[in-house]
Amino acid sequence: MNEKENNKMDKIVSLCKRRGFVFQGSEIYGGLRGTWDLGPLGVALNNNLKREWWKMFVDGREDMYGLDASILMNGKVWDASGHTGAGFCDPLVEDTETGERYRADHLLKDAGHEADGLSLEEIDAIIVDNKIVSPNGNPLSPARQFNLMFESRIGATAGDEGRVYLRPETAQGIFVNFKNVVDTMSPKMPFGIAQIGKAFRNEIAPREFLFRVREFEQMEIEYFIKEAAWKDEFEKLRGDIKKWHTHLGLSEDNIREYEVPDNDLAHYSKRTIDFEYNYPGKGFDELCGFAYRTDHDLKNHMEASGVSMEYIEPDGSRYVPHVLEPSFGIGRAITAVLCEAYTEDEMNGDVRTYLKLPKHLAPNRVAVSPLLKNKPELVEKAREVFTMLKTEFGNVAWDDNGNVGKRYRRQDEIGTPHCIVIDFDTLGQEAPEHTDTVTVRDRDTGEQERVAISDLIQKLK
Ligand code: ATP
């Protein structure tokens, strides 16, 4: 990857910090690896993204039902799903001098070796044969399996009963509520259950900003189908995922579909596609996953809990549905959106940085300011316009810091699509034909036009 691309990522991370999108977690105590906090603009972007997803995948359809399950679940859920076993482990090696821990598969990949689906013995053999050492140049320990779930205990309960985990995915909350949703909503096949929520993974090596963290948010759907229909339904949902990426403003060139080869598929999956984004400085890597998981999960829960997970058709026929799972990580989506939006150009002889965010994602839909903040008549009129727009759009910023040029630069950098300035023309003190009009400046072109206050809402929409 070239230096310019690396630089771009550094600039985005620094902009996120400087402008209040993303802060290091527990920063004043030196941070906590693998955690990040969303600042005022980050939480606005995050909420906009989740709202758009819910609109597209839940409210915009008749075949989806929402859910919000608990993060803490009965420990038996994770036994049945296979997460407490070897299936949810990553191979770990230690630097024998410093004790630092690494993902063995990542070290192998960095050294140019295929690393997916290898046994611990195979990993050890490649490390020895190729004299692979830690990034510090020290010998590595033999590989061992490391389970990624954070474990805790409930209250004062002793033994297995009190064992709980922070959920490593939201999906299992959906499976264990399958019967509840069927019984209460009587959905017709095929249908989906969607959920947005936090997930936790004790990643061995959190890295690359929001890309691999220990606490993150997921937006997941389990889409229940008849087995015979899986190929058709797979194609339809695949198309919906592509539409979602277009809605995020991600260009087709920066998205790639990676068809997971048969020998790498989880044993229960018949087909998995990873949608990858071309992250600057990193190249293509997973953005979200889309898997056909057969009837594996529902069957496991049926067996372990003794509760039927069968769906009964109006004609009385019954079967355990198969399932398609689109699984989106919000942090990776936000990173992709920021990378796509980050733009540098030249304006008035200066290098200008701006975020070309789609209107529906921008933290501020529009910013309003009086030309001068020490002229009460300008401030009063600007306040009127601000209140009108805020009532309509909600996320409208009041900005009277510094001069107008500085305000434009700041709003450009946080991706505000339009800035509105109330000046003496608005008050009818200069050109009478401009009375009750304001200047609307476009973020991307820097062009300004005068718009009547009465036309503003329509214009911005
Ligand atoms: P990877 O191979 O990169 O570890 P994964 O295949 O384990 O990811 P899934 O289990 O398919 O990931 O999880 C679904 C989605 O959740 C991923 O596509 C990603 O967007 C997000 N995700 C998973 N792990 C993390 C993490 N540690 N940090 C941020 N997002 C994550």
C-alpha cells in the first residue's frame, strides 16, 4: 500500500479526534485497547446510519420484524451455538521474550502464507519451517486456541448456573426469540428478524481504528426461508445489501464480494460472501458478512432446549426453517463511509479538506449563522431561520464562531452539506430585492446562491 493511502487513514483518524467524532476509550487513564468512544458528531453519524438501516431493512419492508434482546443470556445459549467450544477461538502465539500476544493466522498472512482453516499443528509447522518470528524479532510460542468471549458471573450464583458471557454477536438473541416472534406476530414465510446492538469479542490484537475492536455494534438479520428457496432468496438479499452500500455513498469500485471458498466455509454454511471495502492503507478487507447458515442454529437450539423451533404452515405442514444471515458491523461501515467521504481539493488557492457525506448521514444537516455575531438584528433574524430549520430537520447547527470563512472550513470538515448565512441583505438594508433571502453555500462546490427564507426548506430537501 502506498504512503499516500496510509496518510489518508492517519488524516481521517486525526480529523475524527480533532472534530469530535471518535475519542480513544478511557483516554485520560491512558486508554483501554480495543475501545473507542463516540463524540458528539460520531454519535450523530452512528445514529443516522442505524436509522437509515432500520428504515431500509425493517420499516421499509413488510417481511421484517424488529427485536432488541438482552446482551446477557443464559450460558446454555452459547453452548448450543458452539461459541463456548473451539468454533469461536482464534489461534494465539506469544512473543517468548516480551509475552506480547498475536493472532497466529495474522502473522502467517503477513509473512505471505495461507492461514485460514489450519490446525494448531499446521500453524506451528509453518512457523518453524519458515522461521517466522514476532514483530519484535523474537521467537514465538507454540500456537494455542483462545476463546473470544468475555466471561462473567451473575450475582452470587455458584456453579454453572451463574456463568454468563457478553454476547459476541447479536444473532443468537434472534434465534432464541424465533418462537416468540412466530407466536406473537404470525409471520408468513419467508420473513426476517432484525436487531441492532452491542457485541463484545476479546480480540487478541485489536487494531486499525474501528476495524477490529473489543466492543462494537452490529446490525444483523436472520431471514427465515424454506430450504428449497434458498438460492433465490440469497440473490434477493444480496441485491439488498448492494443497495445498502450504495445508500451509504460507497462507490462500486471500492466494494468487492469475496466468495468464501468451500474448504473455508463453516461446516454448517453452504455459501458465504464477505463484502469487502477497499480501506486506504489496508486494501480490501471485510465490511460485512452474508451467510446461508442452513437450519443449523434453530436445530441446535431445538435440541438443547427441548423447545420446538418448527414453523407451521397454514396447511398444517411443519419444518425447521433455514436461514440467511446478513451481518453488518457499524464501526466498519462508519470507517468505510468516512474513507469514501474524505476529500481534499483546492479552493481559493488553499488546500481544503471536506467530508462528502450523503445528506442522510451528515451529523449536521445544515449550519446557520449570522454574518456578524455582535449585531443583534442579524442574530435575531438568524435565530428565526435556525428555529424554523431545526423544527423541520432536527440536526441543525448554530455556528457563530470566528469569521464566515472559518465557519465554512469547519463545517466542510465535518461534512455539513449546506451553510446558511444571514447578512444585511436579508434585513433589506442593502439591495431591497434581497430582503428575506439568505446565502446558501454548497459544501461540495463552494458555490453560493440567494434563496428566499420561505423557499429554504423545500430547497434543502
Ligand atoms: P473478521 O474475520 O474480520 O474477524 P468475522 O468474520 O469474525 O470478522 P463476523 O463474525 O462475520 O466477523 O461478524 C459480522 C460483522 O461484525 C463483521 O463483518 C464486522 O463488520 C463486524 N465485526 C466482527 N468483529 C469485529 C470486531 N472485532 N470489531 C469491529 N467489527 C467487528
